[in-house]
Amino acid sequence: MKISLAADHGGFELKDNIRTYLEGQGHQVTDYGVHSADSVDYPDYASKAAGDVASGRADRALLFCGSGIGMAISANKFKGVRAAVGTSPELVKLSRQHNNANAMALGGRFTAPAAAREMVDLFLETPFEGGRHEKRVEKIAALEANL
């Protein structure tokens, strides 16, 4: 799977941990940084990974900031991107099954590496259920006309 990663200073350590994990599984990973704790603006980095998903250059995006919230908000500004904040395995699974999420943001200050790896696995492996959820995802896409 092609996966784009991006982080700000609050998420760079967790991103690096997950990058190594994904590469070990054989995924094709594009890492847009950052690579230090120097303060940056998360929209500058979220836009790179979300842009890959929106254009089809990546199958999924994983985004990391202090809370995950800013990265998710930024990513959701891109047409076709449905970013969820990963806060628990159950909610990550539902974001894939019901919302066909193609981007997930994790909070580097709130998520332990082992929990992040579990949620990343669920995010990458859980299929979209379609069915009754398909029309709802289509309605979300229709809202993008207002962007």
C-alpha cells in the first residue's frame, strides 16, 4: 500500500516510529517530515500528505500532531479526503467500516507507540462496508462542492 506520512513538531517522534513499522511491513512510504521538535505549522505538512490522497498518489495518509485534531481538520479541506482522529481501536475500525476514512490523524502527545501501531493496523486492514454507508459517504462527497 502507498502511504503518505506527515507530522508537526508534536507528532514527529510517533511518525518516525510508525514509519519504521510500516516500512518493516513492506508498505511504500512517503515521509513529508518533520524530523525534529522545531516548531512548525501543521497545515503546511498535512497538505502534503492529504494532497497525495486527493490526487491518488497515495492510498492512505497518516498524520501526526500533538492532538491529531489540527492535522485532521487541515486534511479534510482536500476534496476526497476523509480524515478521522484515531482515539481508540473501536473508533478507528468504525471510521473505515462506516466512513471509508482514507486519512487518520494521531496525537503524538496522547498516543503510545504500541496503541498507535494497533490503530494503524486496523486503519489499513479494515474494509469499507459499503451498503447503507455508501450513500452517506456520497453525501459527504457532495458537500465538497461547497469548498
